[in-house]
Amino acid sequence: MEFSSKLLENAVYEMSQLPGIGKRTALRLVLHLLKQPEAQTRLLSEALTNLRDEVNFCKSCNNISDTELCEICANPKRDKTLVCVVEDIRDVMAIENTSQYHGLYHVLGGKISPMEGIGPHDLNIVPLVNKVKEGSIKELIFALSSTMEGDTTNFYIFKQLEGLDVVTSTIARGISVGDELEYADEVTLGRSILNRVPFENSIKAD
């Protein structure tokens, strides 16, 4: 792709680094931004800069937050004995949209994937185990995607919790095998949370 401007080329290159954005789409987006009022483009730039510079991760659950403790963890009405384990922040948003869950979350930051070089120590697993050891958590709900990597991560955490006084469950398989949680419709996801099953049963089923 030939560019008449180095500035345009650089902008297209940076835009194309975003997931799912090829160079042609990146060019279309950059040219669209050039057509917009300067103030609008600057607002976008400032929003991204502020996000990068000022965003926090909740010290309790690792969710994205504007403060040290996210709104969910700080909410006294949430059930602090119930923790839903998810891969990333998009899954928190998906489950919250169902309005069927009223506990807390723990964001792992991904799932175990040897093919991608992601091991247990690259995820927020140790803090989760430490939370359980503190004794205030009564149940952990595994709500990872129903993929081989998701199941491997569930099982690894389950083994780390052996001997600890906590119930482990997993969302019902209303979510199709291989599906990512964020793409499930709200009704199906909500029912999967409500109809969760003991994790031991899911191992036997597999």
C-alpha cells in the first residue's frame, strides 16, 4: 500500500495494530477521522491518553476501575461470600448485563494456554487462592469460556483449592462448547449462572 504522506502511513500502521483491524480498514478509519471536526478527533485522543495514564485495576478483583476499589467490590449490597471467576473484564460486563448475579468477581486476566506461552503464573490465580484461604468466601463459580484452555484453567484452580473450605461450581452448559462468554446472549448466560452445577460433576461429565 503506497501512501502520499508519512503522517498518514504512521497513523494507518498504528491503527492496524488493533485486533481485527487490517490495513484497509485502518486507512478507512484514519481518513474518517481526518474528515471529522478537529475537536472531535482531539476528544478521542484525550480519552485514550487519559485511559492509558489514569486507569486503575481494582485491588480486590482486578476489574478496571476509576478508583482503588471498583464499584462492585465497594457495593455493600453485593454478596461477598460468592465470587465468580472470569477471564477478563468483558466477561464481568456480560454477566452484569444479565442482572442475575449479585456476588463479587475475580478477573484472572486470561486463561492457561501453553500454545500462547501463558502459564498459571501469568494469571491472577495466587491472589484468588489467598482470598479463599482467608475464609470469607463460601463459593467460587467458574465462569470461564467452555474451551480446552478454559477447562484446563478451571481444573488447575480446582486442584489448588483442594483441602480448603469452599464450594466450587461451574456455569451450566447452556453456553455451547467452544463459545466465549462475552458473545452469549443475556438470557442464556443468566440461566447458566442460576443453574450452575458443582465443579466435580462437570469433571465427571467430561
